[in-house]
Amino acid sequence: MRGYLASSVGVACATALVVPLSLASGALAAPLPAAAVPQAPDVPGSTQSLPLKAIGQTPSNRSAGAPELGLPEQDVDPFSLVGVVWEDAFTELHGTVEVRTRAAGSGVWSDWQQVETHNSEHAADPGTAESESRSVRGSTAPLWVGASDGVEVRVRAEDGTSSGLPEGMRLELVDPGEDPAAAAPDTDRAPDTDTAPEPGTDQVAAGPDTEPTVGRSPVGGLVIPALNQADTEAEAAAAGDLLEGDLAAGAKPYIGPRPSIVTRKGWGADESWREKAFVYTGSVKAAFVHHSATGNSYTCKEAPSVIRSIYRYHVKSSGWRDIGYNFAVDKCGNIYEGRAGGVAKPVLGAHTLGFNTNSTGIAVLGTYSSSNPPQAAVTAVAKLTAWKLGLHGIDPAGKVTLTSAGSGKYAKGVKVQLNAISGHRDGYVTDCPGGLLYSQLGTARTASAKLQGR
């Protein structure tokens, strides 16, 4: 997943998740330093970055390469989320990554857990400045393991050796830190920075103070409150969020009631990490639903910590512009702001390779390939899409047409008809958002359209 985001709200697929940094396509990222990007001393959390080594080597196989890369069982500083990164973002990891972790304080080791390795489909679109940034690295999906202080990891290529693995592989151990106190009051403001549109997309430039605060929590607030449908429509019109150009002449806008949304400050985002400029796309015609593939062991109280960990992993470890998803939803149905730039704005995310333009990305925290998604999470997706798609005149139960920027499933330039609420797998060959969450998207479409009053 290579992701880059911009937004200003958040609280309580996979892999998910754009910055004006450019370099010739195919260039390698600079080797990872032992410590990632320096952080301010008052920023909670940390990242341990440990180089993987050859393990299981014997005199008979030494010349052919060790069967595995990894790290033996060892004590480490506290962490709660793990992932593996490597230098070349354009190199795929064809193999398996497994980890064991020791619960902090108990001394009890977990069983081996698999880390999702196919993550590049959660990324900025090909050819964009974000995707070609020198800072971007290849990465697995992150896995939430809870508070831990010991780790063991093994990585094996599909051919049973380590010879086909990417260069410069490192284990990233992320500590989200304690839930922080309120951040600086001006962290949700757009700086006076030039934000040119990405070439070849429908992006528009962002200026200073681009996010209106009419009817919302004050700048620096922790939660954007829910509104009823009448107040939602009035607020959208007053704030200029209703993009009437997306509606047919004289058409009635159908906008679902705005749900409560935890802001970025609410879940503890450090705004100094992300790219300062916001990047927008022209409209939001579709919502792509993902699962974060981080596992289901978190509690709803821990959800802000999970999001902070994903944010740190995307930016500090993977070199992305910001968190890749536009929104996150936890198992209790809480909705969080993702990429910065304004929850009501068409913020360009990095979540669905080839289809980030004119779409929004929603990550349901967890893994839903063999576990059923909670009904509260499916309902939250319906509420969020009824409002977000409604601002652009989109029927959540209808079809839309998007143009592929090149996804592996659809060649660049191909026009694709998709459901307005689609799963990640509809735009790319991937399991995301997991078969059991994907099977609930029809329910979400129906509920979302009803919330709009259709």
C-alpha cells in the first residue's frame, strides 16, 4: 500500500491508503535509516526499524541462499503494530511473512500470524508525483498485535528460499503511544502552500483555509457532530460543499444526514508528519470500501491507537504523504477522518490503485476474509456514503463510470462501470475488502440510498 492523504477530522482494505514529491518512475527509495523521520520530542509513540537477516542457513545451503530472512525471538521496546518494508516500492513481495509476538508484561507468546503481503494495490495512481516520490517504499499491510515487548519474524519467498525477496527488508514495530491531549489549535488549517493539481487527473488546487467550519466543530475540535437531514442540506449549501455542478439541471439533491465523525485531532494525528499541501480531485462519484487487514483483536477503545499506528506506518515507514484512506470505520461503527483536507471536500486519497481520482476510500478496521463484519460497521458505511456521495448527487444504489489510471485489472484509459459503493476488488485483483465484508455491500447500498430519501 502506498498511500498519501489529507483531511481534518477523525475518531472512534487492506491495505490502503499524496504528496507533491517527484522522481523518475522506477527509482529506488533511499536505504532506510535505523530511525525513521525525526519526530518532535512531544510526539507520542515510536517506530523501531530492524533489518532482517538470513536465518536457517547451513553449510549445505549457504551457497544457494538461506531458506528464510527474519529475526529470532528477541526482546524489544514496547509496540502494538508490525509490518515489513523494503527499498523499491515497485518490487512485489511474492512470498509469506509470519510473526510471533509476546504480550507485554505476561511473557505469553502468540501463535504465528500471517501478515498480508499484497499491499501495493493500496496506493497512489501510477505516474502521479505521490507514487514516484523517492521517499516511498514497498510495504506489507500493517498488523495490529496489541501491546507487545517481544517479537520473532520469518519471511520466505514462494520458491522456498530468500533469493527472490526484495532488497533491504526491515521489520517495523510501531508504538502508537498514549492517547494524546489536545493538539495545537491550528492543525486543521491549510497552510499558505501552493498545491498544483496532479497532471492527467481532475484534481484542483487548494488554497489557504480551504476547509469551511460552518456548522462544524470549531477548528481544533475532536468530533464533527451529527446533523439531521434538513440541517445537513442547509449546512452543505452554506458551506459550499454541495457541488451542484454534479447534479442535473433542476435536480433535487439527495443528501443523507451527516454522521458524527471523529477528527484527526480526535484520534491524535500529528500534523507535522504529513505533507502540508492538500490535493483534491474534481468530484466524488464512488466510494471504495476496504478492510485494513490489521486483524480483529483490537477493542473499540483502541481504535484511535490503531489509526495512529497505521498513520505512522504509512508516513514514517512506507514514505507516504499521509494516511492513505479518506475515512476509517471501527467495529463499533465509529467514523474517523482519514487523509487531511476536509471531510466534506473531494480529497485525493491513495487507497485504490488506478481509481483514486473522483472517488473516496473507506477502511473498515479489521480483516474480513473469514470473519463477519459487525453490523455496526456496515451501518456506518451506509451512513457515511449517504452523506458523502449525496454531496455530489450520487445515488449509492446506482452505477457510475470511472476511468482507470492503470490498475492491473483495467488498463490505463479504460472506462469502467462500477457500483457507486464498490469493494476494492472491483477495481483491482485483490481479496480486499474480504469476502464477508464484500457480501454486505449490497445491504450498505440499499441502506445508504434510503438514508438519502430515495
